Amino acid sequence: MIRIITADDHTLFRLGLRQMLHSFAGLEVVKEATDASEALAAARRGGADVVILDLTMPGATGTSLIEQIRLSCPALPILVLSMHDEPGTVRRALQAGASGYITKGSSPDVLFMAVTRVAGGERFVDPTLAESMALESIALERDDPQKLLSPREWQVLGLIAKGVALAQIAEQLHLSPKTVTTHKAHLMEKLGIENNADLIRYAVEHKLAD
């Protein structure tokens, strides 16, 4: 049985979602939250395998709430169920720690697939959204690959550009050296850079060390 917390401030939608989830064998809603504080409290109490989260509720919203739940309950998968379908919104939610993202226009089959996938430790994005994100990434990469970097990758790149050693970056950002090395590898991949010399050259050309 997959135990679910639902968090949405619209009563009729929340009731309909509960009925839909209960129509699938193996899914059970164990708690409903109507705002950010209730969602966070329910997650902290435990007893759930997945939280289905709306991005716009009273209190902390969007990526802030995702980050709070992830910090308090790192093992609890978060599935965003939102009316927003912009690729940038989806990407920010996933970067903040969401395990999956679907919209309120998604089909029941997609909802069931999303819940079971994220409960099993996988990541899931509605195929329609995934296609839009892929197309946007191609356009962004052609226009400005820096836009593909996460906020943390951007921080690491800026410090590298200023000549700060990786060990010092880890200390400044309160991260482990391994995590900083991973961020560096990811940003180099996104920027199409293969070695440190090219990375420094890129930083100089784009005035990132100023």
C-alpha cells in the first residue's frame, strides 16, 4: 500500500483527487493538508510514502516549501501536482528537490504512474512536460548555455572564476568537497567544457570573475 499526503487549498479539487487516488488499488490518502504549514507538519509526522503537493497554497509556496520538506524529510518523495506547465517552473521544482511533476490537466493514468514511480524511488515528469523541457533546453543551450545552470552551479562557477580553490568553495558554501566537485562536473557538462583551462578561459571571456 502506498500511503499519500495530499496538499492543496482547493477543497473540491482535494476531494476529487482523494476519490481518484482511492480508485486505484494500492493507493491510500492518509492525510490532507490545506496550506504549507499543514503540509510540512504532516510530512514531519511520518507515516507516508509520497506527498502530492500543489505549488501555490497559503504560506510558503513553490520551491521554498519543497526545500523545507526535503530538509525535514529527505527520504520522502515529493510529487508536484500543479496548474503551472511552464518548463522553467518544472525545472525549478525538480532542482529544489521534487521527485516528480505533473499538471492538473494530466490523465488519471499519468497520475497513477507518477505516484507509483516516485514512491519507488524514481523520478517522473509528465511526458508532455518532459518534451517541452527538452525543446526549451535545446533553445536555451543555443542561445545562452548559462541559463541551464542551477543556482548552486552558478555559485560554484562564479567562485571558480575568481580563483577560489574547490576546498575553499566547499567551506564557503557549507558543502562537502565531493558535492562541489559534482557541481563542477555538471556545470562543465552543461557548458560543453572539457577541462580546467577551457573553464578559466570561459570565465574570462564572459567576465565572470569581475
